[in-house]
Amino acid sequence: MVKTLLEAFNKAEYPVVGHGKRHVQVLKNTFDHLDGEIDSDIYGTGKVIEDFQTKMAAYLGKPSAVFFPSGTMAQQIALRLWCDEKGSKKVAYHPLCHLEIHEQDGLKELHHIEPVLLADKDRLITLEDVRNMKEDIACLLLELPQREIGGQLPAYEELEAIAAHCRAKGIKLHLDGARLYEILPYYGKTAAEVCSLFDSVYVSFYKGIGGIAGAILAGEEAFTSQSKIWKRRHGGDLISLYPYILNADLAFDERLPKMEQYYQAAVELAGMYNNGIEGITTRPVTPVSNMFHVHAAMPKEKLEQILIALYEETGIGLTGNIRDAGEGTSYYEVSLGDRYAAIPKDRLRQAFELLHEKVKQTLI
Amino acid sequence: MVKTLLEAFNKAEYPVVGHGKRHVQVLKNTFDHLDGEIDSDIYGTGKVIEDFQTKMAAYLGKPSAVFFPSGTMAQQIALRLWCDEKGSKKVAYHPLCHLEIHEQDGLKELHHIEPVLLADKDRLITLEDVRNMKEDIACLLLELPQREIGGQLPAYEELEAIAAHCRAKGIKLHLDGARLYEILPYYGKTAAEVCSLFDSVYVSFYKGIGGIAGAILAGEEAFTSQSKIWKRRHGGDLISLYPYILNADLAFDERLPKMEQYYQAAVELAGMYNNGIEGITTRPVTPVSNMFHVHAAMPKEKLEQILIALYEETGIGLTGNIRDAGEGTSYYEVSLGDRYAAIPKDRLRQAFELLHEKVKQTLI
């Protein structure tokens, strides 16, 4: 007897979201085909790390790039460097920025940086917000797409206008590009084109790229060389980062060409959610990347019951994790990856018909 | 034509120090025999990380343990926690402590902790030093063995007296046990016995244990649970640390029983260095762990020339890295591991006879 939604999801014949299980096989698939004689990187030096940094710098259109064990570390350091350069302790970002809600206040506790929260929790930062800001900040961080509101994006023209404003005002612009690759099909831009609007850029390797862990911070050489000093201070300058780097390199080559496919999958799947199931909506209605949120006008526990039954009857697993959204509502995040292409479309449609039925019965 | 000492060392048929090359094969050897279905740890949770933490806590005789990507991160956090508990910004450690000379001042820059430097650079911290300290410190860090002076150790009775003094004075005692396993044969104690003298303990997995990277911080549950919050703040709470953990676990089981062997190898090899080669001495004269330093009364460049020629003539590689020690002298660190047992003793003795000759000719 299945007890939790996660267990039911893990047992489903066709899990819809993600690339696959996060298990040891991911690492084995990388290293089974690699030569054992490849030397480890040593404290940030050596061919393994330097080659990958060079490759990522070129891809992002920046002079230099540094591999970090985590984005948490890379982004705090980026903001610290811009603050130190300006002699300020203020930066600005969205109220649901990763640094504000997922990092145990590392930015404040370790770097004593005071964030100015721009925009409301339920919408994107606009040019207006940036223009109206009264505080004298060192850096503005923009997250593209804004994950915690379903992966929304500003119009590219607005992004350009924000960048131009910041440049004119001497405000550094930092990109939280944890999901940068995933938005390129919608914008119809190269990574380098988007990054050219920013002074510094962080990208991740375990979201759309599907690697084990790791991040890149890119910018001018003077910026990245300083970031290495802070990487050492944070305890991130490990003697060997190659388990992440070699995997990230392979996963990058494998999945970068599939970003258009993941994006189209998200558009298609969101369409199925938005097909008249009462109380169920997606945010955004039409995805602009491989992700969106599903919002339900019922409590988490009720939705879990429905989905557990659905998975058992159809073999289709829609999510493993639902969050309470207050006032008797709930939501979950959907990120499309490799798995979606393998799902028989008729079975997926049947599952959504059954979801429609089950939600209707619940609401009666 | 060999150009650098490191190249010559890497080409030598019998490198004397270390376990082996730091290359991708180390990781392959671990994962070739592991089941691909093992689930990744997820942000510090899951069987892989929890089981290993439990195992290490038991080994160290502490209630709880946390896996960290690096000792740099683990130790800064340990000292920060003791400082916060006491409401002080002062700790004490040796002038050649890792935190003082190898971490780009992370402790000062990120945590604003002011270290009191005890003892002189060329000797161990004594009970006298601790007793005479005027500052009101939160924590004393002791590194066993004291790496930067060749891996020296206080008498166990002195260690016990320092611990008793700290306990009486309300000073927390933290163990930098990067090489803790390596000193157990000399002390004739278990890890838990040594650790019982300390309030918190850090151990490493890529020195004597020969793993890829990683560290454990152990102590009371209230301490380690706080350390996880700071691990997140530092950017060390990676989604997946299993590449290091599973390797560390295997390397721990494989090499822990060999610490006596590595220690005896160090004693034997130091004896060969101390066999009347003019201007060459080891520190300590008789090692108390698997390590010692070799000091030479000649400049680094001259010693490099001698050793490059020695490696080429004998196939024996003694070190890959010599450091300048000022005033026309030089030194290098020697750490014994798996490699030593494979070296034919007659060839090793011949190499030392030739070293004797070459040094004599140089000094003439």
C-alpha cells in the first residue's frame, strides 16, 4: 500500500517530469566511458577544470568563468564583489530570490549585505520598479526565469531597458541563470546575447542540464579572479571537483540541444492542465521555458489523495511533491526533461481525463 | 628531457610518497562496484549521507556528525558556533594553523573572528601557552599532528592536561583532525579516546584515507544541527555529495587498518634520511605519524637539480615539490601511504646512497 505521494510518484510507470532518477547511475554513465588516467583538478587548477571554464566562458560570451560547487556560493560571492567594488552594502532582488528564501540568509549572515526587495511576491520585477528604487545599490540581481512564480520572463525589450538603465546609473547587473539554457528557445537568443546585458552571470548544471551538481560564475577576468579568493574563503575550493565537472561537461553537451524540446513539452503539458479542469490552472498559462506551476483550488492533502489514486490507476506520475499555498489551496512545480518524450500520448491524455473526473467528484 | 621536479617525480618508476595518482581511476574504482540504483543524497538528507554520518559519529565517539565538502568550511563553522555560544569573537590556534595560512582569511573575512596565535611558529602549543593566555577566548583549536612543523605531537598526558584546563576555564576545545587516523598508532589510542578530549572534531578523507575530497564535523547534536544551517549559508549544502561520500566510505574501510603500516614506513624512511647525509635532516627526527618534513641546508633550486638526477638514475621518486625555507635552505613534506610497500628496499637504499654521494659532491 502506497503511503505518500512521493512513493506513488516513484512507483509510477511513466513519471512525467524531470530527466530521470537522481541515482548513482548518473555518475556511472559519465565515468564508465572516461579514461581513468585523466588527472584530477587540484584546488582550482589543472586541465579538467580550466578547459571546462574556458568552454563555459565562451558559451556565455564572457572573458572568464569559474566552476563552483554550488550556486549559493557563487551568487553570494558575486554580490559581495560588486558591493566591495562600490563600497556599498546594498543589492536589490526579487522577494522570492533564491538568496532570500533558500540560503538560510547566508548573504546577510556571512557578507552583511542588505537586500532591497523589488516588486511584489507574485509578479516580475519591472523597469518601473528599478527606476523608482530610492536606495543606492551596488547590484541588481535578475533571475531568468523567475522560478518561484512559475518561471515567468519579462519581455526581452524590457530586459534590455533594465540593463540600459542599470548601466547608466552605475548599477551592476547580475544574472541568476540557474535556468538560463531553458529560456533561450522562447527568447530566440543565444546565451551570449542574453549574458551581454549582464555584468556577471551564474548558471547551474543540475536543473535543465541534469548533471550531479555544480555551477559556473562568469564575467570579466578581474571579477572572476577575485571570486576564486572568496571561493577559497567559503570552503569551496576543493582539492577535486572533477566528479561534478566531468559530469556537467557531458550533460551540457547532451542536453543543451534539447532545450527547445523541453520547452515545447512544457507548453503541451500546460495545455492539458488548462483544458477545463475546474480549480486547476497553470502559471504561467503558456510556459516560456521548460517549467510552470500547477495551482489547485484545494488543500494539499486532498490533491495528494487524488494524485496517488491517479498514478495507481494510470501509471502516469505528475509530481512527487505538493506545497501548501494557503487559504485551502496548493501548488506544485513542473519541470520537463528527458522523461516526457517517452510517455505514450494516449495514456497521458487518458490520465488527464481521469484527473478531470476525480477533481469534479471531489468538488461536488 | 625532464624540466621540473614534479615531472621527474611523476615519471619515476617508484614514487615513494602518497597512495597513488590523483586521477579519475580513483573514482572509477569506487563506482565500478556500486549499484547504480543507489539514490543520491538530497541537500544533506537520504540514506547515503545519513548512514555515513552515523558511522563516522560512532567511530569518533560523538553523538552526531555532518559531512562537509571541505575542512575549510567545517572548521570555520565549528569556530563560529563556539564563538556565538560564548558571545565572543576570539579563538586561539597555532600560528601555522590551516585557517591562518591556507584559507585566504575566510575566518576573519566571513566570520569576523579574531584568532589569538599561541606558541611560536617552530614549536607545538604547550599547556604553559594555554595557561598564560590572557585573552578570553571561546575556543582553542589544536591540530594533531601539527602539519606545518613536520607533523609533531604533544605527549598524550599534555593533551589531557590542556583539555582539563580548557574544560575548567569554559574554553571549548576543537580538534583539527585532518590527520587524526594517522596518529592513533603512535598514541596507542582509539579515535574515540582522543576525541573524548575535544568538544568538536573535524576529520578529512583525502589525506591518509586517500579519498577524493570531503570532511566530517562531529560533536553534540545541538552543535551539528546548527552546523548544517551554516553549511547551507556557506554554499556547501549541495544537492548531491555522494560522489565524495561513497568514495570516502570505501577508502575509510580500506585504509584505516593500514595506518600502523604507514606510520612504520615513515619511521623507516626518516631513518634513511637521517643516516649521515650532510645537511639533510628530518623533522621530527623520529616521526609520530605517517608524515615528516625533510630539511636541506641548500637552496630549493640546487636540491631540485640533485633530485631530478637521482630520480632519473634510480627510478626512485622522493618528492615532487620542494619549498624555499629562507636563508639558502629548503624543505619538503613527506607523507607515506600505499605506494611505499611496493618499493624494492634494495633499490631504495641504493637511491639513498646515491643521494648521499650527490649531496656530498654539491657541498664540496
